[in-house]
Amino acid sequence: MKRFLTCLVALLIGSTVFANAEAHAEDGSKKEKFNVSDMIMHHIGDAHEWHLWGEGHEGTSVYLPVILIDGGLKVFSSSHFYHGEVKGHGKHTYLVGEGPAAGYAMSHEKIYKLNGHGELHFEGDHAENIKPWDFSITKNVAALFISFLLIILIMFSVAKFYKKNGAVAPKGIAKFVEPIIVFVRDDVAKSNIPDGKHGKYVPYLLTIFFFIWISNLLGLIPVLGANLTGNIAVTFFLAICTLLVTVLSGNKNYWGHIFATPGVPKALLPIMIPIEIVGIFTKPFALMIRLFANITAGHIIILALVSIIFLNQSAAWGALSVPMALFISVLELLVAFLQAYLFAMLSALFIGAAVEEAHH
């Protein structure tokens, strides 16, 4: 279904781009074309500001703190870049910092030191200047903190309820959260981790499930949403966590199947062992790519559908694209839960294979 809609969106946008390629204003001058690609990449990418609405300096943004280590600690607002001088042209455009940000420039949301001529030197599409250590609070980092705080507040509230009332029928937020916790414990952990060993892995599986689910839902909020789980660095870290838990939990039977696969002739072990070792890493790699690709694809489809209105500037096209964007947005609510479930379930499956005892 998603592939069909992606192809449909591509055809609609392609046709409208060609239709508007030579559009002119009433005074005979060419209109400035709406760049779909730039708009989409801006919304799904990370940034040092949290843009809310409006365009350029006329818009409203929350400017996040820039934290650099370059001959000492330097902390200042990212507004010193976004309100600074614009230099370069085309793909080589960059923002020169002012005030505390003097001596630095930002290109494609990456911060560089200016050279002796006060400029950035580009090779291809990327600047070649020195980059200071950047520990800035970007949009995705801020979204991560928000997800973390929400999880802490929800879980502590539920724990406080049961600590105060004991094993009673849940009320309030506990009434909503308890079935999900039981679902993850019984249908994710217990079903995939054998021999009653699931108990110590339930906290980890609950953490990644709620973190991914809440982050996915926050990313769907219009204007305020951030593409956190559509950031490959975030999904990479989550996959590394599952890899470490799996490898560190591996027992003798698990490693025996990797380095001495039962039933395989010894002559084939030099071939099988590398394949099994590669398999250790391809499993979490698949987790990383699946989450990243599905969340990013959902955002792109919604933004592309909305872009059709601006490309055609027609109420008729709006009557088509708005319901389609709304439908995909509702579908993404299901995808948000499904991707959290799949990540937790497959993590439990990998851990279960690592702790399973040999059967004779």
C-alpha cells in the first residue's frame, strides 16, 4: 500500500513540477518555483533551530543552544548563525556567525571554522574547513529529551499509583499503560525468550518499545514534530543496544552454533563461521534500517502530498491532496505502534536465540 502511494505521489509531483516549470507571474516575470525537495529535506532533517511557522527571518523559531569545544567551551544561541550574513551561492551557501559565533560558519547544519580569509572552502558539496567538537542541542536532541521526560513522567506516575494502592484495578494513566506493559511482557518477551529467562530483559524491551512509540507519535504532531526515529544515528544506537544485549547474553549453545555449527562437516566450517559472524551484525542492521526507512518514508509521503497544493496553487488539487495526507497521517499512527512493536519483538527474538539452551 505504501509503495503504491509513494509511486502515486511521485507521479503527481512530477507532473505538477513540469506543468509549473515555466509558470509566469502576471507582470510577465518568472515565478520563483516551490522547491519540494528542499522543503521536505528541511523538515525531516536535523537543525540547530526548531522552526515553528513562517518563512526566513519573518518566521517564528526556537533557537537552540550551540555548544562547541574549540580551545575551550563555547556556548551561545544558534540565532547568531541564522541572523548572520549569508555568503556563497547555490549549494555552497553558508551562514557566517556574528557576536559570540564570530569566526564560525554553518553549512547544511554543520558548523565549521572560517579560514584566514573569513570564508569556507568547498570541495564538491561539502566544506573542507576544520570542524570544532560540536555538542549542540539540535532539534533531534531536544526531541530526544522530550521523549525521555515523557517516559519518566508516565512510568513514575504508574509506579506511584501501584505503590500507593497495591494490586488494584488501575485508574487514570495506569489504566492505559498497564495493558501495554502486560502485552510487552507476555506477547513480546515471554513468547520469544524461552526457559523463563524473560524477566530480566523485560525492562529493556519496555524501554525501547515506549521510547520508539512515543518518539514516533511526537514526530507526527504538525509543526512541533521532529523526525527523531527517522534519524539514522538514533536507530543505529538502538540497534547497537540490542546487539550488545544479545552478544553479552549469549551462552555456550549460542556461540557453539556460530563457531561449530552442529551437523555441518568440518570442511565447511571455514565458510560457515564467517557467515554466522556476519549474521550477528546483519540482524541489528536490519532493525536500524527498518525503523529509519519506515518512519522517514511516512514523513516524506505526507509532506509530498501537502506540497501538491503549493505546486499547483489550486483548490481542486487541495481537495485531493489534503484527504490523502490525512489518510496517511492516520495510517502513520498505526505504523508508529507497529514499528515499536517490531523493534521490541525482533530484539526479544534475537535475545531468545542467544539464551536458549541446547535441545537433545
